[in-house]
Amino acid sequence: MAKDQQGLTLAGSKASAKAFDRAVADYYALSGDPVGALKQALAIDPGFALGGVAIAGLFMIGGFRSDHPEVAAALRAAETAIAGASARERLHLAAVRAWAAGRASEATLAWEAILTDWPTDALALRFGQDAYFFLGQSLALRDSIARVLPAWDRDNPLTSFVLGAYAFGLEETGELGRAEDVGRDALTRNPRDAWAVHAMAHVFETANRQEEGVAFLKETRPDWSPAHFMVGHNGWHLALYLIEQGRTAAVLADYDRFVAPKLADDMTLDRIDAASLLWRLELAGVDVGDRWGSVAQAWMAHVDDHVLAFNDLHCAFAAARSQDPCDVERLRRSLDDFERHGVGHNRQVTADVGRVLIDGALAFAGGDFRGAVETILPARYEAFRIGGSHAQRDIVNLTLIAAAERSGQWRLARALLAERVAVRATALTKKQYEEAARRAAL
């Protein structure tokens, strides 16, 4: 058997092992074409079992449904070749099968079982990180890396990426000082690590260091721009700082230059970022013009996907602002059908939390601000279950505050803003609180 860069045995040829290493490196760097490299190798070497496993996993991580022909074909190829594979590779197939079936907990347990015995299995580590991110499990993001980090040689070319992932897990669990130290260590080793840049962007966001965040992302843009899977999202973080500073004209200019053109690539994260930015700008009182049209069109092509409740929430933002009045009803019918007939983890999250937040967003968009408050308020502490990061899910809190203000519930708005000032004492938040307190006292 061949071996990968980590020294782990791999069913298939040496050429397939090299393709696998290249694909994993691209996956960690969020650049290149990892699926393309794996497909080429698998076409030549049908015994390359982990090739099919990795292709299926990467497609699903990228937002494809498990019944998509690309996912199904990759899984068939893996199942055909798995008889000649190792126990570790069979666990990989079991994990991806479980993920495809909506059994998220079973999938993460399988990846963790791999890492217990083979802590430098780079594919299991990265798949696990993405899974925990989608599940909103911040502690698992941090601890999954902590369990294996001692096994990673500091000179391993992937170690900088592992450190970048650890920095993000630390930030998501509130350990901002350690997150910054580890993130800077990762970037010293590899300035082009776009995920470590992303971790640092989160640190600046959470610590209310907007000006530092702006300077950091602008100065490092040449390093993270080649990471085409992440370039839009790091730009989204820059926009958050600018919105907080009231520099919304700059955000609109950057949106037109960097965000809108990427919608043509039909990548899930780009659609999420576009919808999130336009919604946040409107919450800040900005007229975004006709920019919603292309976002709604891009999202409605995926209205029936229901891969993640977090994604569906952003689809709801776009549908609510669509020029086609039928789009909201299309989304509602699709969600009704998913709740009735869907299976797996995301179906349960959608039924428990996702649909509530979506209904609240649609009420807000329809001008029923009191209804939005009544819908969102009881569910907001369960919002972590829909997945994504704290910064991304903050859109729920922002919508709730705006709904309280626009429905004239100034005492509630004052309370929510007092809560926000305690963790986000920016000039903008303080100003909002003072206005809510003034109106509540009338």
C-alpha cells in the first residue's frame, strides 16, 4: 500500500497518494481544486478508496445534498474499493455515510475514533472541524484540536493550518488571548493561512477592536486573497467592522466590487455572506437598492436543499426581499415538506429552532415587528443549534433588537441593548442604548 504525507497507509497507487496529499493541502489552504485532483486520481486508480470518500465529504461540506449525483457517485466508488482498504479508511467511509444520512453525531464519533488512534489523520481532523462548525458545537471545535495537537510535528507543513483551526476554536469558546497568540503563531509560520486570518478576524470582532480588524484585514489582503474558498468571507468580516463604525458607503462599494461578482460561482458561503451583509445594512438603515435581486435568484435555485438550517435562514432573508412575491411562499412550502418528510439531524434542528427563526425573519421583513419579537425572543438562546459562528448568528440578535425598536417596545429594546453594551461597548451600540433608554423613559 501507498502512504500519505502523514505516513498513514492508503489503498491505491503512489500517484493516488500524491493526489490525496495535494487535495488535503488545498482543503486546508481553502484554495486550489481538491475535488478535481481526487477525481483525476480516482479515474485512473479505482482502488483509491479514500478518494471517493473524500470527494463525497468535500461536496457535502461545500453544501451539496447527500442525494446529489456527484455525492452518490463518489460514495459508490468508495464502496466498490473499500474491501482493499484499511480499518482507518473504512471508518472514514462510515463517517461520510453517516453524514450523508443525516446522522451527524455518528459521523463525528467516527472521525474522533480515527483521531484517537491516528491523531495526525488530516482529513478526519478537518472534516470533524467543519462538522462541528455546522453543528454549532464550539467546545468540540476547540477540544478536537487540543486532543491531537501534541502529535503534530511543528515542522509538518500542515501544522500551521492546525494551529489556525485551534485559534478559531479558542475564539469561539471565549479564550480570546490564547486565540490571538495561537493565531499569530500560525500566521508567522504561514501568512497565507486564510483560516488563521479568519480566526484573527473573529478575535478582533469579539473583542470590539474594529479599527485593528480593519487594518489587519487590509494589510493582509494580498496573503488571503488567493484562498478563493475563503476570500469572500474574510471580506465579509471587514464589512462587519465598517458597519459598526458607520462606514456603510465603503461596505456597499466593497459589496459591488467583491461580493456580488462571486454569486456567479454558486458557492454556499458566498450566498450566505451576500444575504447577511444586505440584511445587516438594512438593519443599519441603509438603502441597498436593487442588490437583493441577484441574491434572491441565487438562493431560490437552492430553496429545496435544506442542508443546514443556518443556510435556510439566509435563504429566507433573500426570499423576503425578492422581487418575486411567490418566493416566500415557495420557501414555506418547501420547509413544510422537509419537516413532514425529511430525516436526520438537520430536520430536527429545523423543526425545533430553524423554522422559528425563519418565521421571525419573515415576519420582520413583512413589517410585523411585534410578531417578529414574539417569535424570535423565546428561541434566541437555542440559535447556536442552527450552526455557524457566534459572529454569523449575531444577525438573530440584531434582528430582534431592530424588531423591538420598530414595534415601539422601547423597554425591551433598552434591556437588549444593555445586554449588548456589556459585551460590545462600541460607540454605535452605546448610542443605540442611550436612545432606547430615552424613549423608554417617555
